[in-house]
Amino acid sequence: QVQLVESGGGLVQAGGSLRLSCAASGRTESTFALGWFRQAPGKEREFVAAIRWADGNTYYAESVKGRFTIARDNAKNTVSLQMSSLKSDDTAVYYCAADITYRLGVSTSPNMYGYWGQGTQVTVSS
């Protein structure tokens, strides 16, 4: 079991920045990857970014590449998502998720992540 708690959401103007954090606890030693996903009203949950826990390799959705940065702190078992140049399209509930299955590559499908946080709202005003 892995428990995830997100923090850092809020309201920000377009063009601004926001930093999300996810604290992981439980059997974190079995974590293969941690990812961030988001879900806007009426839309499906979509991949934002992920980081492979062992080596720190990062993966991004095209829509956020160059604007968002995912990072990990192994000692604190946390993963962060630094978001900059925010747009109104970034408005969504953001979820942290853990994949504990070792795979050939990091998945961008939410179906491959077995553990989820409660989500944190990010609202970008235009």
C-alpha cells in the first residue's frame, strides 16, 4: 500500500506559476514511478508528467513540455510539479499517482497507476 497526499493547488492568473507537492508514505520502496494527472470538468483524466523513481528519468505530455517540471526528493519521499506560464486550459484537479509495477517503460495511462491521492484543484484565471 502506498498513500499519497497532494498539496499546493490554488487560484493563479494566466502566465503565473504554481508548485504542487505529493507526499508518499507506506511501501514507497516498491514504487516504480510517480505521476501527475489532471482532470477538467467533463473531460477524461489525462497524463501530465511522470518520474521514474529509481533513476529520476522524467516524462511529459506535449501540452506541458517546457512549462512544467517534475522532480523527486528520495529522502523525503516527495515529488513536486513546478508549473509555469500557466494557461486557462491547465485548470483542472491535479492528482498524484503511484505505479508499483516494474515495467519496460513509464506508462502515461492512468489505468497503470494503482494508487492515487485525493487531488488538488488548480484554477487559472484569464
